[in-house]
Amino acid sequence: MKVLVIAPLEPVRTLLVRVAEEAGHAVLAALAGDDGLALFERERPQLVVLDGDVVAPDALEVCRRIRAVEPPGDAFVLMLT
């Protein structure tokens, strides 16, 4: 499964990436909302792990934009708060 981790804090991002990789998933990572959205549109991961502290845009807006992508995908979004 392809997983996208969007988390601004390096320790959180590193931990999430490591856990997903150890589970055998292909992992992409981004620091900010805009970078994560660009990766999402280009790579179409099946799972997005989204830290609630994401900015530019904030995590709720990132989630809205992922849900609005056409054609609608079947990606799951897991938001950490």
C-alpha cells in the first residue's frame, strides 16, 4: 500500500514513516499541507496520515481538498490530533 504522511514536526514524521515502512508500505512524506496535496495528486496513495498540526493550509482544509479530488479516489485519511 502507498502511504502519504503529512506532518510538520520531524520526530512525528520520522516515527510515522518508520512504522509504515516496517509494515512493508511504500511511504511518501511532506512537511506542509501544500506539499502533501501535490504529492497526493501526483502519487494517489491509498492512505494519508495527516497530523492535525499541519499548516499552509491547515489539516482540515487538506482533508477537504483530498476528498474533492476528481475523479474521486478511494484513499483513506487518518487524522492525528
